[in-house]
Amino acid sequence: MQILHIYKDYYPVLGGIENHVKLLAEGQAAAGHDVTVLVTSRSARTQEEMRNGVTVIKCARLVQAASTPMSLVMPWWVARQRPDITHLHFPYPPGELSQWPHLSRRPTVLSYHSDIVRQKRLAALYGPAMRLILRRVDRILVGSPNYLASSVVLRQVQQRCTVVPYGIRQKPFQEVAPIDVESVSRRHGPGPWVLFVGVLRYYKGLEYLVEAMNQVHGRLLIVGDGPEREALRALALRLGDRVVFAGAIPDSELPAYYGAASVFCLPASERSEAFGLVQVEALASSLPIISTELGTGTSYVNEDGVSGVVVPPRDPAALVAALNRVLDDPALRARLANGALARARAFTAERMLSDVEGVYARVLKERARRGERTAEP
């Protein structure tokens, strides 16, 4: 099967969707499919390369506005492809609009990763076209039933949606070497550690967690970098060494950080946090989770009372109470750790890849049943 993925960025650009597209593309290539990923370049020059069996085309970037890179040549590159199925990753309006002229002839699946939350003007301008595209694609993939139920946009096309939870390769998090965990402890000092992993963006809610650490019976280890770094550092200054910024670290070192922690916290404050794949990494590491209720997939991944504790967003006092409850009660922490590992089985890469391929097969079968043309001259 020839598969085309369309999004704005790809590895080595880091982010939840970027990581997901990489895992999906490489997994499909390993299964014997011919996979192309079409994204924008970080420069004004188009680049084509092969990465782990995946053809990656990075279209020349003209400008970036509202976190949206623009490429004048992307529609041309989309038109050149001859996939059996195209997989759009929403939200990325230029990519979706590039595919629009081909929707009638090309079977198309769209992963709806998140509502357009912060870019209100973009959402208003793009709204009419977005609704038309959502009604014309063959199938819409959603990461959790929670997000499907809470999204105003998705409720209008609910009958076109299929829930396919995100997954990760879990083995590295379950087979971490004790010597690597000890290395993290030596590097950053004694705990107990509250761990956060992710890009430091506005919707992560880290300011509320940093504020909470003044009363938490442990220290906070922040792994990652991003636009909120300096503001968070300034906020943490008064807490001395209770908040440690590890910066961005290689993926290969991540499992050891999870292994060194006592509890994981995702204090997300806005719906832009649609799922929280880092929570799956925590589950696979048998690490209890403290997360927030946003009406998105965060509280689908982390089941309150089973794998962790779910608290209201933007509430430092609630974070303090939940974190101290888990940190101070070894029996509770052990029970939640066991629940986390059991919950992790719902989010394996193997299961996700199988489910996505099943959706592709059903879309192609339905197109064939209707006798529709699925290839272009």
C-alpha cells in the first residue's frame, strides 16, 4: 500500500504529533508499505530524504504565522503524489487545503489531534473550509472517546469518527537498566522526584505546578525545553533547588528519568493538551500520574484512582494535595503503579498500527464498493 502522511513538521522537530507521525510512518514502512511524509522545510529550500524506510519530503518554507508554516510549493508536491491512501494530521490548514482538490479521487483519512484553541482568528477564518473538509474525508480518527464527546467541532461529524488511541513503543520504558536510573539520581540529587516531561508551552500549566512545589514533599524535575522556559525559571527562583530544569534530553535517556521518579505530573491547563503521550510513557514505566481534567484525552489515559489522580486544572492547592497524598503513602503509590502498568496495555504502538491499518482497509473497501475512482492519471 502506498501511504502519504501530510503535516507541518517531522523529526528531528520534537512534539507530540511529530513523534506520533514518525512512529506511524516508520511502523507502516516496517510492515512493508511504501510510506511518504510530506511536511515543510525549516528553510527556503525543498529537501527530500530517506529516514528509516520513510521518504520524507520537506517543502520549501515561505513564512510562519500563528504557529503555521506556509509553503507555496506544498500543493504542487501533494498533486505529484499517487498514494493509495492519504493521511492528514489536523490541525494544519495548508496541508488540508492542499489535499482538498483531490478528496473525491483519493481516499483520505484525517487524524483530528486537537481543536484549534489559541489561534481564534485563524479558527474563524478557516472554519467554513475546515467543516467542508471534515465532511468530505473518508474517516476521522480521534485519540479518545473523551475528546470526541467534548469537541464542539467533532460532535457535528461524530458519525464519521473512529476512536483510535495513540500508542508508543513501550519496551524501552519497561526494561530500563538500574545503573542508568542511578546515573540520573547522581546527576540531579536526591528525591523524591515529581517528574514532568514535555515541550514547555503555555498550555502545559507548569506555572501552577511550580507554584505548588512550595508545599509538596518532594522536588520537581522538568525535562524539556520550549518558549516558556525563562518565565518558569524566574518563577522557580524563589524555591531554590526544589525545581530542577534538566533541559531537552535524548529519547534514549528518557526511560531512566521515569525510572528515577516517584510520581509523574501533567498539570495541563488548556484543551490544547488533547491526549498527553508522555502519560503513556509514565504508564509503561509503572509511574503513578497526577493529571488535570480538561474534558480531553488526558483523563482517558490516566484513570482516576486506577493509574493516578485527576484534579481540576489551574489549581495549585489541588496539585499539592494529590502529590503529597501519593508521595506520602507507599501502599497507595504501589497500587497506582500496578494500575498504571496494566493501563499501559491499551496504548501500545502495535495496537495503534493495527487499528489504523484496519481503518485504511475499510476506507479502501468502501470506496471500491461504491465503485469510486481511487487513482489519478
